[in-house]
Amino acid sequence: MAHIAEYVACKKELMEFIDKNNCAPIMVRVAWHDSGNYDKRIAEWPARGGANASIRFDPEINFGANAGLTKAVAFLKPFKAKFPAVSWADLIQMGSACAIEVTGGPAIPMKYGRADAQDGSACPGETSRGTAGNAGLPDAKPPFGCGASDPATHLRTIFYRMGFDDEGIVALSGAHTLGRAFAERSGTVENGYGDAKASKYTKSTCPVRHDGASGVGMAGGKAWTSNWLTFDNSYFQYLKRGKDDDLIWFPTDEALHKDEKFKVYFEKFADSKQAFFEAYCRAHKMLSEQGSDFGPSGGFSLPIAASKL
């Protein structure tokens, strides 16, 4: 089928682009923020949220939690122009899966055929998910918009709303092995754009890629791991490596090894990258599909060969 060939070609070029530009983290972030407002309590599409590409519209793109994501949308626009058969919703989720694979992570068995939201009327209201803002995306630090008194309860409130269990919550949190936080975006750290504001591990000369090649994309910010362009289980090594003031560890990260039910999976993933990859694949795929309106019903998959860089 012609559209399959177009999807395969798009994925190949996306992987090459992400690898060359070292922009994997922001590609994951834009996809997660597009899909992370899903609410299983709402039946209607697109009101239920999920991966429908509403994030490219105002007001959603200008929510505080989405600061900086206009850059990711701009990265994707040339691909949408070149491969018009690929829906925006599919393109955003494809970019995220490519980013995981390009940085050494697993090839996620993605499904495609998502319908696109057509305008800003599809954007969820900021408080529509029972949170103070950002349409139900998780907070890193208290006070928590959902009203939770502790970070573990906050994580469960946010992710249970989307249908995840505790294993899925911990697995998805492991994607913080990629990327950084910036003062100019989330405002949760003091480190900002460029070498002058970078942390020990986010300078332009830092070796962070999984293949040992040079390049960081844009310098600056503060990361959860020292090799923040490598997708592995480094995030879960926090207790083994000890506290490092040059790395992020928010209350919502700490909850994963302090809450007794989360801790089981945190320790499991620390001990086994394979176990983490398997659980992460399931959770990422679930996050990328919930709330989506697929056509044909059930969507379609790409040939396995399309996963090769």
C-alpha cells in the first residue's frame, strides 16, 4: 500500500534527523505531552485527549508544561510537508519512538492510523482533568495540582486516570534517562540554555551519546543521568551511584524508591536493563495509543525492517 511506503520513508528520515541533530529528548517530550492528557473517564473523541496532535494548537501549545515544545513542532513540519499521508498525530508519536530507538533503546512495536485534531477547539481545558493546570500532566514538585499531599499519590492520580498500573508508572519514569530540565522551560532547575548555564554533565563537550560520538544538540540545563542521550536503565541506578548534586532528583523521582509498591519495580529495573526495556515498550505503546481514533479500526503497523537506522 502506498501510504505504508510513505510511513516507512518518513520513519527512516526521522531517525536520521534525530540522530544527526541530537534532539531525541524533545521528540519524546512533545509526544508524551500530546498523549498525556488522556482521560479514560471521557468516551468522546477528541474530548478524551490522548495522541491526536492537539498540542500543535493554541492554547495547548502555550500551557506552562509545554514551554519550548514549539521547537519540536517546528522540527516536524518539514516531514509533514514531505510525507502528507502521515497524520500529524502519527508523526508526533513516530518521532518519539524513533528517538528511543536512535539513542540505544528498544524498537517499540508502534501502531499508526491516528486521526488529527483539526483546530484549537480540541485542546483540553487546563483544569479539565482535575488538576490546577496543564490538562492533567504530572508535576515534578509540590504543590501538586491534583491536590495530592505526597508525590506517590500524585503520580498514581495522574497515571491511573490514563489506565496505567504501578509498573507502567515506574517504567515510563525511566525515560528520564533521556533529556534535561531547563530554567527557561519548566523552571524547576537553575541551569539554563548554553554552556555558561550548563551543569557538569550538560556542556557541549560532554560525552553523552550511546555510541560515543560527539554532540549534545543544545548545551545547558540539568539532567537526571550523566549520559542523557543514551536510553538505558541509568535512571534506576540512583541508589547505587549515590546522590550527585549535578543531577536532578525531584520528589516524584524519589517516590519511586521510597514508596513500597513502586520500589519493587524500581529495583527490578535497576538490576535488569532487559526487564526495563520490556516494561517500557508496553507502557510507551499504551501511552501512544490511548484516546486515539484509528483508521482503519485497529490501525496498522510498519514492516520490522522499517525499524533499522
